[in-house]
Amino acid sequence: MEDEKGVLRVIPLGGLGEIGLNMMVFEYEDSIIVVDCGLMFPEDYMLGIDFVIPDISYLIENKEKVKGFFITHGHEDHTGALPFVLKEVNAPVYGTALTLGLIEAKLREHGMLADTVFEMVRPRDKVATGPFEVEFLRVSHSIVDGCSLAITTPAGVVIHTGDFKIDQTPVDGEVIDYARFSEYGESGVLALFSDSTNVEKAGYTLSEKEIGANIEEILRSATGRVILATFASHIHRMQQVFDACVRCKRKVILNGRSMVNNVEIAMRLGYLNAPDGLIVDMKQLKNLGKDKSLLLTTGSQGEPMSALTRMAMNNHKQIKVEEGDTVILSSKLIPGNEKAITAMMNHLYRRGATVIYEKVSEIHVSGHASQEELKIMLNMTKPKFFVPVHGEYRHLVLHSRLAQGVGIPAENIIVAEDGDVLEISSDSAEKTGTVDSGRVLVDGKGLGDTGDMVLKDRRHLARDGMVIALLSLNEKTGELIYGPDIITRGFAFKDESPELLDGARTLVVKTLDELNSETKSEQLEVEKEIKRTLRKFFNRTIERRPVILPLVIEI
């Protein structure tokens, strides 16, 4: 598949300049493959938004070219947009067993399972589609079955690492496929697209096995119940918890829908092993001695409706946190969740629990490569061109500098962002333009209908509250029949500010009196005048700008 004139177009639609939202398009002539299809969770200013997916306008415009979605691993920032994207661009989904198992569960929730073609692969399997041949290469990460992709194209071989770290002692014994990466490096890699998430961390990322020993030590010293919260996708972490519980003679109770579902999927596929009798039903918790149980739950990020938060607030129907309980938060504190997590921890301490978390004990390790591992990947693959991916802009810049340190020329490195079009041939790599890209906000069942103006209104309401002016007018004469009633939400209540609201009411009546009969007969004009008057009034009297909603009923 060698053609000196071949040009490969690479278009990141998400994951460059942000953490999450990972999606990258590889295009050669009339064929496209898509690597990953992820979401990200909303930022603080995105009030009421459930999650965010990439703008796939470019894919929709070229959907007849799309040959398949190649998924590196099962985390939602690499798979979570599939239920929405597949509705618009239906193509086969390729992935390893656990990756597809988690995707199938998500698509089943959306009623899309019957319409999707799945192609299961194993590490070192090759998939040929159009001008592409894709080989899945095993890597270590914080989820089972993670893979990098070696993509052979007419322009040359490119490698997309996905999320990875180099763990010399992985829990399942499956180390990164050094041999295949090195073979590709020896035969020639045109371009490397490499994970930048942990580029700020010097040295090497700790092995997952070290966490297992620390968790077991905590279990042996704990005299009461243990509640351990972690990500529901972290199968290796769960396996270590199970093994520690066997040795410490504790039963495991699962809590949280995603935790129960993922354990079932992983055990069915053989990725998670537990002896008979280790996992027991929640109903048996009350019959177990306090030093004989471990509750494995979701909610490590302080999500408002999660099981652990409800326990912390003493609102959980089945579990009450008591004096002497130990709560382990075995996960990374994700930026943006700090307030929610610390609030949850404070409430757990109020219940009398001991809380163990990342800052006070080694009970979590990252799934991403630190600087020395990133250098190893660069040295194994020996790419001609290098594009850092998966990270905020500073991560991409720092990774580009790291690559220069191991000998990649600066002119052969491209720091790209979402929407950039990269054209790579055997002797050049450059940005040649942009396509539509960005973020689509998902609010309940609404997809993309919550735009900047809606978010602006929500922030306005949250900050300044709302005032409703309700009144009835005679349809013909414009005479005031009822009201005006001044109703407030998140602003000022009648019994607290009677003079203020009476002043607003009097001003509305005065405004109506000053309108001529022609204006009074136009409902929209009346509402506009009331809105303008009240906005000025509240701004002048209390220097606040609530949302003003005049409701004029003509009778």
C-alpha cells in the first residue's frame, strides 16, 4: 500500500485542547475511519446540561465515506457519544470484547442495539476496510482491553496510542505489546498521535498492583465497615478489591447501577473473577458483622444523586454511615468536582467515618503515561511526524517539547486543535484548513437545542433571579382588569421586601396609564414597556438585574 503521492487527511473533532470528547477522523480519498467517539461532562457554567458531545457536522456531510468507528477502549470519554452519533452516521463499530460489551449496554438503553453492527477484535487482529488496515495493539490503562491502533494507509503507517501507560506489572499480566510497537518503529512510522494527559508528571506512573497492596492494608486495619468508591469501569481495581476481600474474609456488596452492570459484563466476559459467595445481596448487609463487609459503590466524584453522596447526607434508604466506618475514595479527583467531593467528605466525617483519599494515602494511580513512558513510546515508534493528542492546550505544547527532547525536529511536530485539517504525506505534514467543530450540548433528550443563549439565560436566572408581572387587560379598551401581581423566584419575597414590590406594582400601573390606547391594544408592546420599566427600576433601586417576564392576559 505504498504511494508517494498519497495524502492522508487527519481531522480531530474532539480531544485536542480539552480532556474528554475524544474523536479523530482519518480520511484518504473517498474513505473515512473514525477513532473513538467520546463525550465530556459539563463544565460549571453549563447549567442543566447532562453532558457534551463533539460537533459531527463534517461526518454527517461525508457519512457515505465512513467505513467504521474504531474504539480504543471502553471509557465514556471515548465511547459515550456513540448513541447520538450512530443515529446520524451508521457504520460498524470495532473494538475488543469488554469495550463492545460496555457500548452494547449503553446502546441498549437508547434502543439502538438492533441497528448497530459490532465487530469484535483481539489485540494483534487486523481489520481491512477501504484503503486502511488497522491493527489493534495492546496497551495498559485504567480499564481492561485498552488498545492503540496502527493504521496502515497508502501514505504510510500512523499510530494512535489511545489512552495508555506502561505498566510493567499489570494486574492481568498483559503488558504493552513492546514487540509490535518496535516492529512498526523499525519498518517506519509516518506519524504518531500520542496521549498527552499526564505529560506534566515526571518519571513513571505507578503500577496498578501497588494500589492492591495498599487497599488490603487498609482492610486489615479497619475494625468497622468499609465503603470503597471507584469508577465503575475500573475492572482491575475491582479485581484487586475482590482479592483483598477474599484474604481479609470480607463479603462484597455492590451498589450503584453502573457498578452492578459493569461487574456483570466483566464477569460474563471473563475479565473479572470472584469466588462463589464473595458477592452478596444488599439485603444481607445487616446480617454481616461490621468487620465482615465491604460496600463497593459509585459516587467517588461527589455526584449529587450518587449513592455515596446520599450516604454522606444520611439520605440513603438502606445504608447509614456510622461511627467507625471507613470510606475509601479510590479514584482521581477530577478538576471541577473539588467542591462537591470536599462537601461530601465533610458530611462523611460528620457521620463519624474515617475518609481515605488520594491526598492522604496511595489508593489511586493514574491510567496515563508520565514523561518517561511518553519518551519510551516515541523511541519505540520512531515517528517521522508527531501530533500530541488528548489534553488541554498546555499539555499538547509540553508534549511537543518533550518530543523535541528525544530528537523529533520541531518542524515535524504539529500542535493541532479541534477542527484543524492536517494533511500528511511521505515527506510533509501541515495544517491546510479547518472544518466545523465544537461542542453539542445534551440536555435530557434534547440534542443541540441548548445553545449559548439558553446557557446565558440560565446563568442570568441563577445569578439574579426572576420577576413575573402578571396582569389582565380589557382586550378592546386596554383598561386594567386585574393586577398587577409581582411574583418573584430566587430574588425577593413579598414578606421580606414589601416596599420594593409595592413600588414595582405602582410603577407598572403608572406605565399603563401613560400608554396611549393604540399601544395598549398591542399585547407585545405592553409587555415590552413593562419589561423596560421594571428593568430600570430594579437596577436603580437595588442594583440587580433579574429576568423580567411580563404576562399580559387580554380579556
